[in-house]
Amino acid sequence: MVILPPGQPQGKPKACNYGLIHARGEYVVIYDAEDIPEPDQLKKAVVAFRNGGSFFAPLINPLFWFLTVAWFATRSGMVQMLFPAPLFYLGTLALFVGNFTFTYVNIAGTLQRGYYDLAAYALLTPIYWALMSVAAWKGLLQLFYAPSYWEKTRHGLYKTDTGESAAR
């Protein structure tokens, strides 16, 4: 246990920053009191990181979508100057196949776990991907104009086993 030294501001962001200074592991996780992680959630995360998860993927994806739309809408010479045709078509194919695979895996996962009522919502994965890209860009920009700002999350939108709200 690490005790937070006195000073302002107080709160979770300061505690996290101070805790990271003293962290010794290769990976660090922070849980809130109301979090209910799966038993093997940390193992899955470590495997995902070791298999090459990229920090920049959510930032780059909207750029590729924009270039693809620009190309098909305008046949702009600018896109041809940036990317030779074979490279552009290969990248576009990878973009569509990658997003299809991402959506398919989400649908397959819900069906495999027996969450049949959620399978239709898994079709919304591309919207999630776009929102994740927006959040990644917002976070990157906040590093420059508000580096100490902490996005607040409303909790308590689920029910506990007893049927009571977990909101504090």
C-alpha cells in the first residue's frame, strides 16, 4: 500500500500518478471499487498487448476512412500522389477486411457465450470503432491543452446481484 502525500489537488488522478511512480511491474491496472472484472481479464489483456496491440491504431483508422471516402468520392489526384494505386487498393482492402473481421469476431463472441440478444448490437461495432477513434484523438489533444484533466465516468448504471443499484 502506498500512502498519498499531502498536497493539492487530491483525488484519483493524483493517486494514480503517484502510484505509477512506485509501480514495478511491466503492466499496471487500475480498478475502481465498483469494477467487477472477469477472473482472467488481466491475463487476456497481457496476451493482447504482447500480440502487438498498437497505440496508434485508433488514431490512424479515421484517416484511412477519410482517404478512402475522398478517393471514391472525388478520384482526387492528391490521394494518388500520396499512395500509388496498388498500395492504396491493398490498404483499402485491409481496411474493409479488418473492420469486417472486428465486427464478425464481436458477433461470434456474443453468440458463443450465449448472449443471443446482444448479437444484433454487435453489428454496431463500426460505430464503436469510430467513437473510439474520436476518444483517442480527444485524449491525444488533451495531453497538450489540459494534461491534468481527468474525464469523469458516471457509475452505477448496472444492478448488483441483490437488484440494488451500485451507484454511490
